[in-house]
Amino acid sequence: MAGSVRPVIAVTGPDRGGFPAWLFTSWALRRAGAKPVRVRPRGGAPVRFDALVVGGGADVSPGRYGALPVRRPPAARYRRTRTLPRLVLDYALAPIIHLLRRLFGLARAAAGPDPARDALELALIARAEAGQLPVLGICRGAQLLNIHAGGTLHQDLSGFYSERPDRWTVFPRKAVTIAPDSRLETTLGRARCEVNSLHRQAVDALGSGLAIAARDERGVVQGIEHPARRFWIGVQWHPEYLPQVPEQRRLFDRLVAVARQVRGVGL
């Protein structure tokens, strides 16, 4: 693959819904010089790809990590008064993203597991691992990277935020600390940053070979990575919804740069 040829990036999502995530992820990848390809269970796996983005969405089936479903209490919302100047400084795109998420039924986490998607994405992760291809896991995608490596998940995070509910927002309102000398820190160029928060589950027991790359102020894992691989990173937030933040764009830029270097072949 010549340097001028755009690497093919497989971007996973659900059969129904998921259009806003695809729209913003594909935009980020095209801007970085790649050719994104949307991958959903009904369409099957692509013949070849040079890198993989495992997107967010429905909870992973607990049986995938040897757990039974837990009954969670109704989620409390964290609300914050926002002034017009702060909104403008944050970004003009946020209301559009909010609208798109509501129009396509994504204002909250998707209801119920999606076994077909679980199977497809875990198979794609295994292909990427066998081909030594770069992978970016986003929210659910980060959780699946951990499960692939033998890890488990917290199914309900409410106990971590008992004093104050976790922030549920597409805006960058949640502070995370990045592990020193991690690949995530090198990629973002930051030791601390503010991110959005659209999740209710997170990594519990860490999978084999993985390292924790970021935590929030309550100690909840917000980023994982495989130190022995050139780019194998999972983040609990949604960088695709933060196109106005330079360090978040670097996640996609670096993924595409590594995809060019490894010149992956579909297996």
C-alpha cells in the first residue's frame, strides 16, 4: 500500500441506530486521511481492513465475561448550569450532536445486549490481533478489548458515584488523569484532560497483557492499552464527539498513521 493510498478503517456499530457515532467517527477518519468502512452484524465482516475502530453502543452481554446480568437502579442525572459563553467556548457542534442522538434513539445507552454485534466485534478484534493491526476501542469498544483479553466489567457504576451522580454528557465535563509514559499520554500529549461521559459500565478486572492508561477522579478506569502493541487503545469516552479538541483528534490521527505503517492485510 503506497503512502498516498488511504488506509481502510473498519468502524463497527449496531444494525439499528448508531448513525451519529458513524457520522462523526467517519468524519474524523476521513480528515486524518483514511477510508472508513461501516461494519454491522447484518452486513458481516469486511474482506480486508488496515485498522479497526470498535464503536460504542449497547452493553456487552454479561455471559461474554462469565457474569450474570445485574439489576441496576434508575440512573440519576448530573445537571450543571451552563452559560451561553461557556457553551460557545465548548463548541457549536454539541447541540447538533445532542439532537442527532435523540433523533436516532441514542439519548441514553441502548437497551439490552446485542449478541450478534458482540460476536462480530470480538471476531474482528481477534483478526486485528492476528494481523497486528492497530485498534481503537470507544466506550463499549474499550470494554470489548478488555473482554477479549480475558477481563471483566463493572455492570453498574452507581456505587462509585454515590455522593454525586456520574456526569452523563456529550460535553467535555469529566476530568481524567492519563498514566505517565503510557501510549495514550504520548498520543494525546496530555497528562490530564476533560472528556465526555456516556457510559454506565467500565473495566473491572483487567485482561491479560493490558495496562490501565487513564482513570477518573473516582478511580474508574477510563482508558486501557496494550503496551506491547503499536496502537491498541481503548477509551471509555467518545472522542468522535469532541472534534473541536485537538488531543482527541490525535487518537484518530495516530490510528491512521500506524495503519499506514503496518500496511495491514485482511485475514
